[in-house]
Amino acid sequence: MVWYTAFFIVPIALVVVYSFGTKDTSKLVPVDFSNPSTRSYSEVFDETFFVVFRSTVRIAITATLLCLLIGLPVAYFAAFKVSERWRAIVLAAVVVPSFTSFLIRTVAWRIPLAPNGNLSKWMQDLGVVGENGIQVLETAAAVQLAIVYNYLGFMILPLYVAFDRIDVRLREASKDLGAGRVSTFFSVTLPLAGPGIAAGVLLTFIPMCGDYVTATVLGGAKGNMIGAMIASQFSGAQNWPLGAAMAVLMIGAVLLTLVVGAAIVWLFPRLLGLFEPLIQQWRRSRASSAVQSAAATLTGN
């Protein structure tokens, strides 16, 4: 509880306190608390902030879904389809890139995405792009691509742990009862991996919303994110109250998004449960029709 308070509650409380101050660059900490006000919050509510915030949420949600779609088959393959030796190699391929600096990995994307880079020249030779080369750098697409790459490992590892902890006998029992591979995956394996999916979503979506390195290095004006705006207020403009107000609103919006997402996940299976009697009745009618058809065929023969 002490560490939780020291490293989570206290920093957030300081950000909230800073948001009610006023800018004063004459001090070491450029915040004046002699006349607390909500002026910083009123300055936040402009068109630029909302445009960048919508772009940030869109990029984060899209990247989280892409990480989930890519991470599910990779984690499933590592947990069930390879030997112990190759499993270690697959997991090493996921983990080892994280040993490199986040900034270096992000800057490295400028080489293949450059209009005059080798990738661009190769695509020009194939006739995929025109003479100007690929125009991806300093756009939202570049940020989207790099952010998926940077956070994919944070999705794969929780999914792998969740899959690895599933009792193999449950999957075998499902197959013994006549379920196919696809049916077993969606009815047994995937629900049991739910905690891993939730952990992966949290570990990717939350830091993506606050990521400012990727947007600063690859986004430019077209791929700006809210994290970069907040960082610029603290480091460049020295307007800590405005940056703190932006951070508070971003934290609240991210929490609201997570609550809405959790509510949807919680409600979806229960809504399906309401239609379960109709689904069972439809299945029984289909089975009865199949039996009658088979009986009629045998009688005719």
C-alpha cells in the first residue's frame, strides 16, 4: 500500500494540484498557487485539443485491436503448437526487441518509411508507388504502424501465459464430445484466456494513450497525439498548469473508455444468454428436421 501510494496516488495528486495553478516562469517549478483557478481547464477545451484527442483514442483503439488480432495466433502457436525448444525461441523473438531502447526502435522506423529509402525504391521498382515514393512518414499511418510494433509484446506475453495455464484435458474433452478445432477454440480456449486478454488490453491501450515518443518522432503535424501535446506544454511552453489539466482530462477519458469497454464485455455474454433458449430451440428443430429427412431417405430406399 505504501508503494502504491508513493508511485501512483501521489503523482496523480500532484498533477491535479498543478492543474489549478497559474503559469509563472520566474520560479523553478513554473506554477503559482497564490490564486488557484480553473482557467487551465477552460483553455483546454478548444478545437485543437479535441481533434488530437479523438485521433489519439482512434489510434490507441485500432492499435490495441491489431495487437490482439496478431497476438492471439502467435500466443496460441507458442503455447500449443511448438515444442519446448522452439517455444523458447518464439518467446525470445517477442522479448528481445524490448532490450533495445524504445526511442531507438521508434527512430529506426524512419529508415524504411522514408520516401527515398530502400523500401520506397523497392516498391517503386515493383510499380506499387509512383516516383515520389511512399508518403507515410510524418502521418498518422506511420504512428499507427510503429505503435503496434512497439507494444505488440505487451499483448503477446499475457496471452501466452493465459493459454499456457489452460488445462489441456478441457480442450481434449471438448474434442471428445464432438467439437471441432474452431468450436473448441471459441467455446473453451478463448473464454478461459479472458483474463490474459484483459491484461493485454490494459497493458497496451493505457500506455498507447500517453505515448508521445512515437508521435514526436514519426507523426509530425498529421500524426500528433495527446501525449506529445502534454509533453510540449511541460518542456517547451513551460505551461505546467495547462499540461496538467490536459493530463487530468486524458486520464479521466481513458478511465471512462475502459469502463465502457468493460461494461460491453460484461453485458455481451449476458445478452447472448437471453437468446440462448431461442438458439437451442432452433438447433433442436434443425436436428429434428435432419432426423426426419434421414428417416424418409431410409424409408424410400
